[in-house]
Amino acid sequence: MTQSPHPASTQQRRSRLRSPFVWLLIATVAFIAAGCNAYPQNIFEPKSEFAQTLDDLFKLILWAAAFVFVVVEGALVYAAIKHRARPGDPLPKQVHGNKYLEIAWTVLPAIVLGVILVPSTQAIFETQAPAPADSLKVRVIGHQFWWEFEYLDLGVRTANEIRMPIGRTLSLEETSADVIHSFWIPALGGKRDVVPGRTNFLWWTPRETGTFPGQCAELCGYSHANMRMRGIVQTQAEFDAWVEQQKAPAQVPPPNTDAAKGAELVQQRCASCHAIGGTAAQARVGPDLTHLASRTTIAAGVLDNTPENLKRWISDPSAIKPGALMPKLGLTDDELNQVVAYLSQLQ
Ligand code: CUA
């Protein structure tokens, strides 16, 4: 016969709390939780009317669910305590069916569901309606593992950072160049799948300026987690200035400089995948580099856009983003420095 385990004594429990393992676990969890602040993707601070609609709905359903939880669990706990078996109790009276209870537990859930149903249906229709005609139209194309943004009426194409003016509706037409991704900037709008061969729509009107982190929200390969983006809401004047800058062709570096040598190398080694406005490079496999230096991050939001990071990225893309389609070019250190010198001046 095996011995049945005894419940832990108070002393045992105390000594478990003193174990370094427990504290290490607590410290690890706290450390990981603190990491959430570094890239705050927060659905609870809505910055557009779309995100506000979702937030209102979420909170309503949360309160409705909390009400159901308290009522049901309260009744359960009350019944379990009041009617618990005591030594010598006879078998209680056996009953079947109770008209009033049956009516109550049919009507009450119906009311709760009604409270949730009406605003949910409203929110579905609101968020599926066509965007206003005067909205700013952007085509979103998901790629493994980066985002392409094409401003349809402005002739601007960029990557991984989607800029928009405050107060004007931004209307997105979303599709994918390869597999299914999902476009999600939590503070601005709900998730929308980005599917090859079809176009999904999403629109919102930002109501606060700022930079709002986003992320691909559909497992799409090795570097799904490294497929980030940023929504940047600006004043109309700032946005207009950005558009003017983006429409210009690429800066031409002064002759006989490192940057000029870099420009030649880029035309030889990068032009089969990337476009650089005003040059022969016009491919669209990878991000448009015409104004690469004007973006705050590189590698789909994974690294800050600094010359050091650019060099790290170009020297071995897969080391930073496993599964990235960009190959290791095998450039020498001098060549790398020249390419970085060129790309860093593409404002
Ligand atoms: Cu793209 Cu996950």
C-alpha cells in the first residue's frame, strides 16, 4: 500500500517561500512584465474613434460578464455552505423542476445577452461601413516580414511607418504579397487580416498626435514577432511637409566620397530588390529606400535607424531577423561602410 501524501504543514509552506527558486521566479515574472512597457501596444488608451468603439464595447461586456460571475458564483457558494451535509443529516427532499427558477434563469441571461447584442451589432455595422469619400487612402501590403504603405492619391511609397494627419480619416486597403498577415495598431484600430489575393478594408480617424506601436498579429513565419510597424499621427502641417519630402527623388551624394562609392555599390548589389527614386533601381521586392534615412527604425521596426544598426543589419540580416528574405551580401567592411554612408544620407 502506498502512503497518501499529507497536506503541507504551515512550517513547510513557510520554508517554501524562503526558497531562492520562488524569489527567482517572482523576479523573472516581474522582469518580463516590465518589458511590456518598452513597446506599449495598449488597447485601453484608444487614440481614434474606431479604437474608442472597441474599448467601450469591451468594457461593457467585461461588466456584464462580471455581473454574471458574481451572481452565479455567489448563488453557488451560498447554496454549498447553507445546504452542506452535516453528520446524521437525512437525505434531503428530492424535487424536480421549479417554474419560477426556470423562468428566472431563462429571462435573466436573455436580458444580459440583449445588453451585449445591441451595442455589438452597432459596432459591427459602424466598423464595416465604407470609409468617407474624402479620406486619405493608403494601400497596405504585407510581406514576410515587413509592411509596405502606398499613399494612393499622393504618390508616396514607404515601409513600416505609416504617417497620418490628425483628424482626417485614414482609409486602408489591405492585401498581402505572400502569406496571411494581420495588420494591428492597437491604439488606433482593430486587427484586420491581410490576405493574398483579396483586399480588406479598415479605416479610422486619429484624434491625438503621437507614435503608436503596432505588430503583425497572424503567425506568418519565422520572424512573425519581428514584423512590427509604427502608426505616426502628426499635425496637418507636419504631415504635408513629410509628403513633400517623400515625393522628392533620392539625394545624390557628392562625387568621390564614401557615400558616392556606396551609391554605386547599391546600384550593383541592391537594385534587383529595392527601389531608389530618381535612380535605375526600381524593384519592389524589398522596401523602397528612397528616403530610408527619414524613417525612425529599420528592419520592420526592430532596430533604431542608426548607422551602426544599419551596418549590423546589412552585414547579416538573418542574424537579426531569422527567415528574412534579404540575403547576406558578403560585402567587405569598407564596402559596408560605404553602403551605410550612402543610405544614411537618403533623407
Ligand atoms: Cu506577418 Cu505575422
